Amino acid sequence: MQSLYKRQAIFWISLALFLAWDFTSSVPVDLRNEPPLIAAGSGQATSGGHCSMAK
């Protein structure tokens, strides 16, 4: 049982360290410049998508 708790602790500490490193080393996300996740019916043209889409 002790080994299981050690492995779980190592996992969670590693995950927390990775997330902290990623947060500090990444450029901030500009939410105003991001495309909407769902633009259905909004009148905005889609960018990207399937290669057979009409341009």
C-alpha cells in the first residue's frame, strides 16, 4: 500500500509541477483574438476546417 501512495504522490506532484512550468513559460492567450468555438448562425465566416470546404 505504501508504494501505491508514493506513486500517487509522485504523479500529482509531477502534474502540478508540469502545469506550473507550462503556465509560466507559455505566452498568454489573447481571448479577444481567438476564434469562437461555435460560430453557427453568428454570421461569421469559418476559417479552417475540412479540406473540401468551399473557399
